[in-house]
Amino acid sequence: MARKDGKPGRFAQIKETYKLTKKTDPKIGWILLGIFLAVFIVLLVVGLIIGMPLQLGIAGVLLGLMIAVIVFGRRAEKSAYSQIEGQTGAAGAVLNSLRQGWFVTPAVAMTKNQDVVHRVVGRPGVILVSEGPSNRVEGLLNREKKKTARFVPDIEILEIQCGDEPGQVPLPKLNRTVQKQKRTLRPAQALEVQKRLEALGTQPVSAPKGPMPKSTRAAKGPRQ
């Protein structure tokens, strides 16, 4: 059922996330059912032994559902990453799922080889995130860093390479890596930096088609 703002309701979001997850994880339904039943049966048996079948039976239902939801969220997230990994713009799609307080501009720089640099502005300052082989993106990152520094010379500019090569950050760990950077700005300062950088006037490329990791929030809870 859709909400008043036209967006799908919570149940519809979970249903859609389940369908997308099942494409790469076809046994997800049986796994979740097995987890729920295992937890319920164990607690029910313990309840029968100690003479509290009703109380522990109810606890088994609640605990089984909670554990199944947690497992579903993690497997749904893993499935979403696997469906976009390797596509141009995948890192940008993942960065777009960052919570409030982060400003993401996908594909501020791109080469004919489909190497891409995305820009993230937050309390750590400016973070440039690349996609592509390390030997190719180093120069691209350096050029974008120099260009960015002309607009915000007093702000720290960090670089992160996203990929599977040594020294690069894997796609599933990208957002956590960004959020762990040392915070040096106040929220109002980060907003001011973003406004100054908007003058660069870059044209972002399209994000890869398919489910994005942020869709898994339907299984985890509402976005803050």
C-alpha cells in the first residue's frame, strides 16, 4: 500500500527487497523459515521441560522473527551489492545511500575507460572516491583534487579508491570507510563547502541499473 506522499509503504518495500534478493539468493525464503522455526522450537522445548511452554513459546516467536529479520537485512544488502558490483557508477550508487549530512555528487570526473571519480562532502571535508584500476585512477584523482582545491583551498581533501585491488576499498565497505573519516567541520561548514563546489557544474553519469544497497533499509528500518 502506497503512502500519502506516493512512496511505497513499508510492506511493499520489504516485498520488493525480498524479490530482488531472491534473484541472487534463491534459497532465502527457506533459510529465513528455517531460522525462525529453529529458534521457536528450541525455546518451546525448553519451555516444556521447565513447565513454561506458553511464555517461552511466545518468546520463541518474537526472537525467531527478530533474528530472521536481521539475517534477511544482511543477505539483502549482500545481494544488492553483488547485482551492481562491476558496473560503472556502482560506487556512486552506494554513496547515494549515505544518511543525512552527506552531499554526494556522482561522476565529477570520468575517462573514456570508464574510470570515475565521485565527490562526497561531509564533516570530514571533501572526499574523492574513484572507481577503476589503481594505476589509472591515481592521475584522475590528482587532477580532480587540484581542481577542487581551487574552490575550497582551506578544506581538507581526502582520496579513497574503491575496488578489489590491494589498497582499495571493496564496494560493501565503502560507506563505512567514508563515515569513519575524522570529522573536522561543523554541519553548517559542510553545507557551505557543498554550495561552493556546486559552482563546478559537473554532469553526473547515470547510476547502474538494478537494486541499490539503500533498498535494504526496508528490511532494517526507516532511514533516519
